[in-house]
Amino acid sequence: MTDAPASVGPAARLRAEAAPLREACLRHPFVHGIGAGTLAPEVFARWVCQDWLYLQRYVEVLGRAARIAPTAEARARWSELRALTVDHELDLHRAFAARFGLSAEALDATAPYEATRAYGRFLAESASSYPLLVAAVVPCGVGYVEIARALAAQPAPADARYADWIRTYDDPVFREAVAWMEAELDGHGSSDGRVEETYHAGARHELAFWEALWAGGPAAG
């Protein structure tokens, strides 16, 4: 576990503590295949479908954050992030589905992997309080920011579909949204002793998600 100075806020400390899990995601063969452009299209299509399911629950959680956040400014910001997810990220998945030979009907008919269902259940359960909700969603955002940053520093993959995926998550708007969520964690993350446990659970779910995508399941029972 990586140590962080005691004076830093919860977000930086927890980000540092979760570094081994995040590094495992960065080194994962699924992620490496995106960066190299060598991931088999049918394997990447698993991400399109399973992340589509994840985002359905994620949108619900963002909506709850927009209702229970303690300030009007935060409620407005969560509402904006929910709209961004619905209007941009879900459209991105529809576009990727078409580029990988998947229909809209195929997306909607996707059967969840056990890791996908467990991740969604974790998000829903963590939404019982505002600090836990924030701690649950931050690791996903941090993970994608770090993955995209690392892959963007490499030569772009020849497959334009993978290059576009990298550019999407290396977008400054996405990075700024994650930075804002980490600031919310700093502002509210010390009021509940379960925040640290929730954050690390979220980081473990991220790695389990990549593992399931690589293995192709198992499907939820």
C-alpha cells in the first residue's frame, strides 16, 4: 500500500492507497489491448455491453446524488453530470455498439456478468448516504482518467475505434468532472468511518470488472 502524507485530504490519501489496484488495471491485458489496438473486436464488445449495463445503475446513483447532496451547488453539479452521462456517454456506447457490429437491441438484451451485477449492487447500497455515495463512484472515474492518460501517452493505436475510446476518456471535461468529485470527497469524506472501506471496495470492483471482461463472464445467476 502506498503511503500518503497525513495532511492531505481523503481523496488524495485514498487515491494513493488504492494505487496497487489501479496499477493492476493499467497493466491488465484488456486495457493493454486497447492501447496497442490488438484487442479482439469481439472481446472489446463485451465492454460496450457490460459498461452499458453499469451505466444504467450509475445514472440512477447520480440522480440520487442530485437529490441528497447537502448544497444547492453540489445538487446542480450532480444533475449536470447525470445529464452528461445520459446525453454523451450512453450515446458513445450506442456509437461504439454500431462500430463493433452490435445493434441497439443487442445492448438492451445484454445479460449481466456477475461482476457487473455485483458492481451495480454495490453502487446502489452505497447510495444510502452522501459520503458513501461519493466514495463509491470516485474510484471508477479516477481509474478511467489514469488509464486514458497512460494510453494517450503512447503511440495511438492503428484501429481508430480504440484511439477514439482513449480520446473520449482523456477529455479535459471528463478529467475536470472527476477532480470535482474528488473535491466533494474531501469536503464530506471524513464524516463517516465507512468511507475508506467503500472507496477501496469500489477500486476492487473496477479491477474485477476488467477481469470479467477479459474472461468473458461468468454470467450472473
